Amino acid sequence: MMNTAVPKVFRVETEADLDRIPFVNGMAAIEVPADLLDKLELKNFERGESPRLAALERSIRSRGYQPVEPITARIGRKGRWVVVNGGHRLTAARNVMGEFWTNLFRPKVESLYFVLFADAKSWSKMGGKRPELPDVGDPNQAAQMRAAWDRAESRMRGLD
């Protein structure tokens, strides 16, 4: 059994909390309330009009935003969060949040969840060299971690 520390979900309550995000093994799990989404410095999240985006917007309007899978991002060179996976969900959520009549009785988007990597060494669709895994000491544990990263990288690149 692999015994590595996993980040607990950190709920951002105020804009100041964005500067106090706790990272574990170079990752953080973050819940951001919808009203603070504009305070994030995001890059690479905007998606153009497409059938996929329209379908996501319709779904959010009818059922609300369902955070089934977190949005994956990494911290870029200038400190912005570079969205690696989840740009369509993020764009659709932001578009629906801006619709007055849709949100009249109840906000359709309440919180968004992110997995944030601390540096550019994280796996991403943007290329670059393969990340260095943290040193865990145990060779079996290291092999399991390497296999997990390989599976994640394959999913991110659409090879699975």
C-alpha cells in the first residue's frame, strides 16, 4: 500500500486565502467559491463557442454546476494558474454565472474545485520535459507512484 501524503481540500473563504494555499508533495486541492473566481489570475481557460460548450452551459442551467471532477491547473511562470484540464467546464460555469435570469432564485454555480500543481514540472498538455517525482525512498512505492503518474499523463494527453 502506498503511503504518500495527499493534500486535503483547502476551502478559500477570502481573497487573502489565495496566498495561503497549502501544498503537499507539490499539489493542492482547492475549493473556490464562485464569487471569488474573478480574483484568480487564470490563463488558458477561455474556450470559444462550440457544441461542447453549449451543452455544458445547458446542463449547468438546468441542474447547476456539478463538480464531479476537479479542474487541473499549474502555477505558471508569472504566478497565474494555467488551466491544463477543465477549460470548457470553467468557461461554461463563468458564462452561466453571468446570466441574471438563470441565477435569479438560486446561483447555479456555487463552488469550483481545483487540483493545483506548484510548478511547471507537473504533467500537462502543454509539453515540456517529464516531471521529477518526489523521492519516496522505497523502490516499490516509487514504482507505484511512477505508474500512477504515467496513467495520469496518458489520460491528460488522451492516450487512454
